Amino acid sequence: DREIVLEALAQQGQAFQDADAFTRELILRDVRGEHNTVRQEGTAMMHASEALRCDPGFVLMALRQHGLALRDVAPELKSNRVLVREAVRRDRAALEFAHADLQDDPELQPECVWANRIASEGAAAPTVTVGPAARMPEGGIEVAVSSSGGVTAELQFEEGATMGDLAIAAIACFGFEGDTVHLHASGDGVRPLDVARPLIHLVPAGLESKALAQG
């Protein structure tokens, strides 16, 4: 059941990705159940057991195959920002199937999701270790970063920079081919929904005070 559903969703997801705009709209209407035809409304997720449709781990894998499967997951998971973001990253149209409370969430809008370069847990992407960080006397923040291959660099940012800015800079600095990167700061993984977190939070309080005093 588990593998069959994932394979079916992968096929549906690829078909949706490959379709032209007109065909995509037809597929969306099918998923919504707007066609009075013999074609099945919804997605292959409908054929998963209730236990699987309530399982966040399975749903995450499913949404990476076909974002529109968000329509057919357990209702409580449609309020999960992590899962909704994953669905929208796969298929921008998936946002309409999220809980109404999330449909206007700025960080879940397709444009914001696609601009976010922080990889989600389990996604295939290179890893960058972050830290230490310090305030610079002349203003701004300097962050030390290192790739999994042992290459190190020091990146400089303006005061208002965010974790999202750090992800973009790290990809450019190390020349990664993909468009996302895993960030690890203080031993913990940085989540995509941390994209707007200010980099100043990486600076230890003592170092921040020292830099301010020098300024």
C-alpha cells in the first residue's frame, strides 16, 4: 500500500509538472472534483489507508512526489506549515488545499517558497556548518561557514540579514549546483521556516557587547 501509493503519486506529480498550462488546469479541475466525468477526482493519496494519510512522515514523502496530494491528507495535517510548504514547493497550486488559516501566510506563498534556499529535512542537498558569528566594528555581521568537504569561508552581511540571505550566500560561495542547502548552526538544523530569522541571533551576547563597545 505504502510503496504503491508513492509510486502512483510520483507518476501523477510528474505528469502535472510536464503538462502545459491548459492541461494543468484540467488536472486541477479533476483533483478538485469539478468535472462531471468518469475520471477519478482527487489524487492517489485517496487510496492510502487512513493511518498513512494521518502519518506526517509518510505525507511528507508523498507531497515531495505530488504536492496536490495535500487535498487528500488528514484534515489536521493541512494545518501543518512544514507539510504545506513542502506541497507548495512541489506544486505551487497546492496552497489552495491547505487549511484556510494558512492560505494567506506570507512565508507559504509560492513566490516566497521558491525563493527560500534552505533545504528541508531529508531533502537531497549539500550541508554547510554555520558559526561562529560576530558583529563587525564598522557595522554588519561576519559569519564563518564550512562545507562538508572542509572548505571554509567568512561571509559578511548587513545588519538586517537573515538565515535566508545566508543560504543564498553559501550556495554562491561554495558553487553548489543545486538551489537549496542544509544549514547547521550550533549543532542544530535550520528549518526552511527559519528563513526570516535574523543572523544577529547567531552572535553570542558577549561578542555582540564587545563589538558594540568597540564601535
